[in-house]
Amino acid sequence: MHSESTLALRAAIAELLRSQVAGMSLESFEVRPHGGKVELYSTLDALLLIDVEQVSDLSTLAPLPTAVTDSDGPAKVFDHLILRMQLAMLRAETAFVKMTEKVVALAALLEAKSTIPMIAAQLDLLHEIQHADYWRHITLGSLEDIRLRLRSLVKLIEPVVRPIVVTDFPDEIANHSPVVDLLPAATPGVDLERFRAKALHFLTKYEDSRSIHHLKWNEPLTPSDISELEMIFMAEGASVAELEAVKREQSGLGLFVRSLVGLDVAAARRAFQSFLSGKVLSANQLQFVDLVITYLSRRGYVDPAQLYDSPFTDSHPHGVAGLFTDGEASQMISILASIRQNAEGFENAIE
């Protein structure tokens, strides 16, 4: 059933092995004793015809130094994921479904960065990956195509830094109710990253809604807008626990959605018109403002603390404070606060 796909996978693996072996220099004292095997397996034909008994030959070559290196850690992790999927597919293992969900989530995160030319070139594939029909007709060759086209892009996904929580509770023994009595009231945890990827996918269907329009164009959310967002999420199967977790994590549902749909570039530039009016800015200052606007268009808002950190410190080690006066820095921070407040709407008005 998998004959053609298996041959394609075998050829891809053989090419990877050939490039590694071809990079081994016979001038190295470690490689020289294995010179015969190195010369044999540096050709693609020999690797394509390899049998089970010859696999041990390759295992002796594996530890040897080679000039072919790959410092792209995220790409290699992605390679490993796809290889596991290919093996799971050949063995008809149920783990294949779980790994599929990981690839779909990665595709959604990459799609959110479609302003990057490298990612924009693969948008068609990213869209296909996120549809169930694509996986109904998946082949080993298709998985290899995904690996080759996306491996160099996964490093562009920003890692999630989770805060370290330290607890110091005294260990006391007292008369308490049995733990089993408390279990029915327990609430399962919410995987916010998975929920974010899911929301990123289905929100594209609601781009013409009033609430999404307000978010993208920096118009203040109204109570009816927030209600509309809640109805959209509930219609797509979101639970009350998920919505509450998102509101706690991102100071409201509006800000969470803005972080997914971004801010229209024209709206971001319009927000900075008063800041730019009447000023003659240097090249570094203009580059800084353009970077802020770019971040707003991709992420929906910028925390003022980020203005003192990379990449905003690339033009000056002190970030906004090194390029602008105190008054100008305060004005910029006020603009960012206003943009964020428009996305929060009335959700936090009482707090």
C-alpha cells in the first residue's frame, strides 16, 4: 500500500546519509580506519540498495566527525517529529493522530506570521495542513514534503517562556475531609497554547464581524462587541473554563483576540500620527517607530516594558530612552496604553 511512498522516504533518508558520509574526510585519524566504508556509502546508489545486514556498517560511521553540520535546533526537532510520524504511519500506530495535532498547531502559529516573506511563500501549504481533508489523503511523501518546506521556518515561532513558580507551604497534619470527596469539584486545566492555535484557525471565518473589525482598526470595544466575541468562541466549542482562563491570562477576551488577528498597519500608523507630527526624526528613530508599528500589526499590542528590551535595543542599548526625550518616550507609552485599552474595552472598566 505504501510502496511508492516508502521508496520516496527511503530516497530522502539515503540522501541525508550520503551528505553526512560525503562530509567525512579521510585525512582525519578517526575516519581513516573506516575509509573503505566511507567511500562505499558516500554514493547514493549504495545507500539505496543497503540491506539489513549493512545497517551495522552505518552505525559504526555515525559517531565519526563530518564537515556537514546543522546548527538549526528547532529544525532538527521538527525533522524528528516528522520521522516519528512516518514510522507511526507505516506501523499504523494511533500515536500518529496526536503528532498530527502538533503539526497543525505549528502551521497555525506560522500562519500568524505571514508577513514574513519566507512564511508567506508557504501559506498555501500551511492552509492545507490545517484542514482535516488534507490528513485523510496523507502519504509518506507528503510528510517528507512538509518537512523539507517547513523545517527552516519553525525557528521563527517564538518560544513560550513559562514563569517559575516557587511555593513554600508548611507541612501540617490535621483533621481533613478525605481527598476523594474533593475530586468531583476539581476543574481540569486549560492548555492555553493549544486553545490559542485552535482560535487562530477559526477566527479567520469571522474577519467581517463588527468586533473583529473594531479590534483590527483600533476602535474601542463596546459591551456588545465583547458579547459577540464570547458567542463566536462558544459557537466554535470553547468551554466556559477556557474563556475564563484566557481572560485571566490576557486581561480580557478582546486583548486575546487582538493578539491573534493583529492590528491593521494603517490603523497603527494613524495612532502614531500625533507623535510624528512636527518632528524631524533621525534614521534610527524612524526605524524604531517602524519596528513598533510592525510589532503592533503582528501581535496586536506592545507592552511598554518591551521598548527597553531586544529587538528595540538594537538601535540603542537603552531602547526608547536612548533615542527619545523623556517627554517623547512618555507620549509613545501613552499611545501604546491607549491601543491596548481599546482592545480591552469595558471588560476591565470596573477593576
